[in-house]
Amino acid sequence: MTGMLPYGRQSVTEEDIAAVADVLRGDWLTTGPQVDAFEADLAQWTGGVGVTTVSNGTAALHVAYAAAGVGPGDEVVVSPMTFVATASSAAALGATIVFADVEDETFCLDPAAAADAVTSRTRVVAAVDYAGHPADYDALRKAMVGSDAMLLADAAHSIGGTYHGRPVGSLADLTTFSFFPTKNLTTAEGGAVAALDPAVLKRARRFRTIGLVRDRAELRCPDEGGWHQEVHEFGLNYRLPDVLCALGRSQLRRLGEFKARRAALVARYDEALADLDGVLPPNRKSWADPVWHLYPIRVLDGRRREVYDRMRAAGIGVQVNYVPVYWHPVFADLGYRRGSCPVAESFYSQQLSLPLYPGLSDADQDRVIDALTAALRAGSVRTAA
Ligand SMILES: *Cc1c(COP(=O)(O)O)cnc(C)c1O
């Protein structure tokens, strides 16, 4: 048997490697011309909405929440069907996390549940473009009418996708991206924040650069000397180096190609699943043009665990995305109880991600489908016996 097929994997070419090597031979390793250039390239995918790069997707969330002014006493409404960072990065700023359930087709934040969760203390409503499918942003905006909270899109899965023809990155007040190797493009570690309001983008940029103020017009002591810089509000060092921005620029050139290959693999999975009993494929809304990051199936009849174990034993690196965030002990210890978001919990109990990445060959995908078919049959033979 060959090695375990992963559920996600980067696609790195000799051109990517050459782009990185070029920067290593130059004068700038960290904040140099590649940073601005990558941010400008990213803005072409966000419909011109301004972008700041950061060191990873978790940092992007931390920066975005900080730019939204999240602090102690604030509430942040979050989808529980996500990686823990969507919630933990706001908790790290002292906010109280309020989980609102997902809707039962896309498993993205349910606008009705979000409307119920919003209070006068809500500072941010955070949706997640689960598996690459955009959340229903127009409905979420409506759910927030009367609140001065900001809408955040965790688009770690969805860069390159559109909603009613509008690009991801332009749909919420703040959008965060991750460039981790399994995501739609990679810079090894990396991320970015897009913000509709230039003043919010400026706050985001400043937070990711230790809070340093260098603009003479803004200095409290402008005559201190040419060396002088000031910190007015605390920030952290979340910069993405030039070396990695060069990799990101090179990767971004292939995002369209990555999207097309992911779509072709999704179409092949959809076709294969149509002939299989006991599993459901992901749904897609007519208004969405997703970049599928995951291929999340539902395994029915309480058989997810068994199918997961059988496929892993067959060398197929299936994954589960995600355990509802408030099941993590850190939230349980704060008093969050199971049962609060039943749609997310029911989805979690069935969910299984099949391998999906641009370099997955048709032959390897056939292996995945054969292993899934065998796992489902194995169970039914046992049940019949
Ligand atoms: C990957 C991911 C993150 C975090 O990104 P990192 O770059 O790994 O820190 C946040 N939210 C979601 C939904 C993710 O998938």
C-alpha cells in the first residue's frame, strides 16, 4: 500500500520555489516590497477591498477582532461549526463568546439564530464560509439591523469564491484568510485581513505591527527626532515576511486553476455519491460559487465513526471538520453546555471530509470512492448477518 492519502495538501511548483529563492537572495527578508505587492494582488480577489497580510489565520482573526474594538464586556456571536480559533481569538481579547447555530443546508451561521443572539453588547457577528461555501451575508446583515456590531467573515476556506456574484472579501465588514498548507493557497503559515472601511484596515495594520505609529501628523511628540515612533494602543508582531509573501503571490496566480480542479473533483465525488446509499453529499445554494476547500459528506445511520475507522485503515486520510467549538474543554469549563446548537451537533455526528486538493489524481480519488463504498458495504453485511 502507498502512504496515507491526506485530506488536504499544498501544491508547490518549481516556480513557487524560484519566487522564494529570489527574495532570499535580495535585501529584504521581512517587511519589503513583496508584502505590498501580495496585499495588492489579494485585493484583486476581494473586489478591491483593502487587505493587510498577517502571520497566520488565527492572527488574522485576532487582528480583525482587535480592529473591530472587541474587548472585555463585549459579546461576539460565532458559528460553532468551525476551527476553534474563530472563537478563541475573540475570547483572548476578553470578549464573551455567544454561539449561534448553523442552518441545515450549508452549515454556515443561521441568520435567524444570529438575530436571536445579538444584544446591545454584541460587537461582532462572525460567520464562517464552511467548506468554502459562503454564508448568507445579505440575510446576516438583515439579522443585524439595529445593532452597531460589525459583520466578520472567517474565509479561511473560501478565498476565490463568490456570493451573488460578489467576491469573498467584499461581503462582510471584516474578512479573514488563512494560507495554511491545506487551504486554497499557501504561504506555509500566513493569513490576511480585508476591511471595507479604510480606518478599520488602518487599525488592523497597526495592531499587526506592535501598535507602532510613525506618521508624523499623528505623533504626540513630533519633534522628538527623526528616529521617533510611538505606541498609542497595544499591538503584537503578526507580520508576514517578504519571503512568504513572494510564495503567496506565486500561489495566487494559480488560484483560478486550483478552484477549477477542486470543482472537477467535487463533481466526480457528487456523481459517485449519487449511487451510494447511506451518505449525503454537500449542498450548494444557487447564489454561491464556492471554492470547495473541503468535501464534507454526511454518513447516516450512526455509522460515521465506523466509516472513519475503516477508511483510515484503508490508507485514506479522512478528517472530521469540526467538533462544535463549545465542546472544547476550555468552553465547557466556562459553563458552555452541549445541546445549545442542535443543528451543528447533529451535523458533527455525521460529518466526514473526503480528501480534496488540486494534486489529487482521478486514480487516487477512485481509491477514496472505492474505500468509502467498501466501508459502507462492510457495515451492511455485518448488520445483515
Ligand atoms: C485554518 C482555519 C483557521 C486558522 O488559520 P491558521 O492559519 O491555521 O491559524 C481559522 N478558521 C478556520 C475556519 C480555519 O479553517
